[in-house]
Amino acid sequence: MRRMAFGCLLLLVAALSGCAGRFVDFAPDEEAVYEYPVDEVWPKVRDYFSSRGFVFREVPGGAQLETEWREEFIGSRISAYWHRYLVVARPEGANRTKLVITRTTRSANKALKAPGAELMWGVDGRTAENPTGFGSDAATQVAMLQRMSPDAAILGESQQSARDMVLEWKVFRNLSPQLMQHAKKSTESPDVVVTREENIECGVPILGLGKLARGGNVVLLGELHGTQQVPHFVAQSACQVATQGIPVTVGLEIPAANQERLETFLISAGTEADWAKLMESPFWRSPYPDGRNSEGVVYLIEALRKLRSQGLDVNIFAYDQPALRGDAREEFMAGVVLKVAKRSPKRALLVLSANVHPRQAKGLPGAPDYRPMGLRLAGELSNVYSLDIAYNSGTAWVCAMTPEDKLDCGVKQTKGEDNGDRYFVQLFGGRNRHGYHGIFYVSTVSASLPAVYQGVEPAGSQQATVPGSAN
């Protein structure tokens, strides 16, 4: 029996591969190639998806299948979503095969929604563990519709489709145990691999994320408050980091007095009572919500809770002190982040804040001696990286001073630059004059309203209208 081989393994470099490059990201840039003809590879591919509970349709006479929609984060009113795969095996010569997998995600969350787009899709979420396929509110609605029509569909708010090379390599490793047992790891071999075989889906890989989000690194993300996309980016990042076997802690720019509530919620079952305890804090009921207490942030917290409930090592901390101003506030924030980093030196820290705080350069317009949080942390730690937000034009929930010196909070237009619809991280090759090492891009931004606004109860309540995607 022939052994499966390939050019460059995600985890190992085989002696016969001759790979010269080093894999430094969570998103592979090498394709997995099987040293088998299609007719020998394809039955194993079918078995892989079938054994993991996917219901799928095949193209008659061809090596191609499409799975039915499958629900993830079942039962969560906020972070549930649906995804499916198109899997195609392509011959690469007489005795070689390449597998191409395209992943599509759709949900009620607007974070990935193109302006003006509305989607309809049928749902079949049946799995071996969940034969009915139903668990979320959206799926329950579908069940009611299907009683009336077998072609029932539901309205979705967003979609994202892209090639999923992470899953391609995951399938390859599963189907090539002999090679995995006998190959030896070289000094030039890739050093990141998905360590969890459970079906935890983290969305389309964020390009460039793995270069920074490593154990022991502190990544400061300078955001635009009040968007759907930034909390979604952080949730997706945390998932992708954690599934690499890297413990991850997310820092939020909310009052440190909320720490105990956050920790309690993170290990809870996410019941109505758990939501009530989290959101009875005055932070969520500010008369001037500035985007830090938005539905998007609630979604992020819930997504982290669901990841933790599935066995991933994720944590959260709050580090702001709103009673302070200027340098005193920056010093407090830096102190909390520094304490967390030193207490957990092997964890990857993803710290979210307004983009003035991560700067590693002294001074601001009108305040030449100003020392932001990022600059203070860089003086204490050698592994602090600052990223500024980049986005395409859209909307955000913003608080701004009016000419009458009044605070005006609401949905505002934002101006950015179009760099596509896929999230990515790009480094500059050093710090720029503003003290940033690079950017993180979140595509077209859309406003995220306050989680508690004008008497509306928190996002965890049955009465609220909330986003619903973990991806």
C-alpha cells in the first residue's frame, strides 16, 4: 500500500518535501497534495465528513460534495451561526490529488453584511449528535416554516465565503497517519498546528494573525468604538488562537470594577439569571453609551463564554478606570495589562481599546508629553505589539462633542479605504511615527447600537433583538 505524501506539512516537513519556507501564520500558504489518485482519496474524504456528523450531497460521477447547513454554538441567542462546506477533489497528474474546501458562513449578525445585501438560505442542521438539527431561535422558526413548506428558508443578515486551507490540512493530517508517524520534525518545519480535533469552527482564517498572536505576546488593538466588526474580529481571533493550543486572554476597555462579573459570566451557563448579573452594572446603562457597551461587545463576551464551555482556554479582563483622565488613566490601564501579562507569561493577550491608547510614541496634538498605555507597556515588556484599525467606509455608533459643547451619541458615517472583505493583519516592518507596528483590517464597518438603550433590556433577554453570529 502506498503512503500518502505531500510537499509541505502544516506541522512537519518530510525529508522528501524539500520545503525551504517557514510557516509563520495560522492560515497556511502551502497546499496539501496527496500522493494518491482521486479514486483512492475520495472515499476517505467522504468518510471524514460523514464521521463528523455532516449531512451532505454528492455530485453524481464526480469527486465533489456539499454539506448541509450546520449550526454552531447551539442554544446561544447571540453567538449561534450556520456554516457549510463545498469539497472538491482535483487530480494533480495521474497519481496525485489536491483537495479544495470552500467554507460559507451565514448568520443573523450584521458584522459580515455587505451594504444593501439580504440573504435567504434553507437550513438543514442535522448531525449524528443532534438528529433534529434544531437548537437556536432561528432554527426553531425554520422548524415552524418547514411544517408548512419543505422549501422553507430564513432571512439572514450576513455571509462570508472563502477557501478554508486550515480545514484542508486538518483533513490531510487525519488521512495520512503513516506519514505523520514516520516523518521527523526539522528546524525549518512549521511550528503552528490546529491541536483540537473537535468541530470548533473559527471562521475564515485571519491572514497575518498568527505572526503576532503567540504565547507571551501582548497585542494592543486600537479600535473605532461602536462597530459590529471589531468585536467580531476579536472573537474570531480568540477562537483561532485558542484552537492552535495557545491560551488566550482578551482585555476590554471597560471599568475594572466589572472584573468579577465578567469572570462569573465566563464560567456560567449563560442563563437569563447569568445575563442579569453581568449587565446590572451601571457601565451597561450609561446615559452616554460610547460604543464600548454595545451589542457587539456583548456578542464578544458571549462568544468567549461559548468557546470556554467547549473546552478552549480563553479568559477575559477589564482594565479601564473612567474616573481618571489623561496620563493618570493611561498609567492605570497599563498597570492592569502589565499585571495580567506578568501573571500569565505563556498566554497570548489581545487587548482592545480606542486607538489612542496602544500607541508606542510619546505625545499627542496639544499634549507633547502624553505617554499612552502602549508606550508605557513597551518600556516594561519586550513583546508588545500595537495595531491600528483599518476599515472600509460605513457607519459606527460614535459619541462626539457638538459646537455647543454637548455630547452627541448616535450612528455616524465613517470614511475608510476598501481593501476587500476579508479580515487581515499587516505589519509595517517596524513602528511608524504614530507608534504602531501595523494594522488590523475589518472590512466595511456597520454601527453596533448600545446593548441597553432607551429602556431596552440587555442582549441576553428574550425580548431583545440581538446579533447572532460567532463567525
